[in-house]
Amino acid sequence: MLKTQGIRHVALRVADVERSRKFYAEVFGMRTVWQPDPDNVYLSSGSDNLALHREPQAGAVAGVLDHIGFFVAELSELEENFAWASRHGLDIVKPLRQHRDGTYSFYIRDPDGVVVQLIHDPAARAA
């Protein structure tokens, strides 16, 4: 088994780097840590890193990625996040609900069609 600290980095191909940078900054509070050129930007939440690379066909190309996820510590915060996303007109793919495993989540879509899950796992909090 490989020893890791978990998935801390995701790279996405996007049609418009600035539009996607703005989305992840405004919706998730990620900050730019490095932008070597107009076609690439690297963002961080402090513990996670997201790379955005320009690919003009990004929205039209179907890939193998199903979704990426952001964990939320408290259920009340997840509920507040869902209300915020609704008020701000984000593209909600699946509304807030409880899953069979006891987790709660909802899904939104970013400007390039990437599905993003916001999830609260009570068991992970207790661990």
C-alpha cells in the first residue's frame, strides 16, 4: 500500500482560466498561489490545491471524471452553503439530501460542467 496524506490536488481542463479561477475563488474561497501564464493557474484552500489549465474544448469533451468534492465540517454549514448556492443562482445538479451511509451532500456544476460535491460526513468528524 502506498502511504499518502490523501487527495490534496486536482487538475482540471477548463475553457476559460479566468472565469474558472473566479468561480473557485468566489464560491469556495480558494486563493491564487501561482499563475505562470494566462493559460494556467494554481489555487489553494490552505490544505487542498486545484490546478486550472486552459483547454478550449473543455466543455465539449467528455472525460472520465465524475465529480470532485469539498468536505464541510458541520451539517449546519452544509445547509447554509446550500442556501447560499441557491440564492446566488449556482447550477445545482442534485439538491441537499441525506445518503444511505449517513452523509449529507449536494452537487453543483462549475462553469465548464465539472460536477462539484459539497459533503458532510458525521463519521469522519468523529474519527
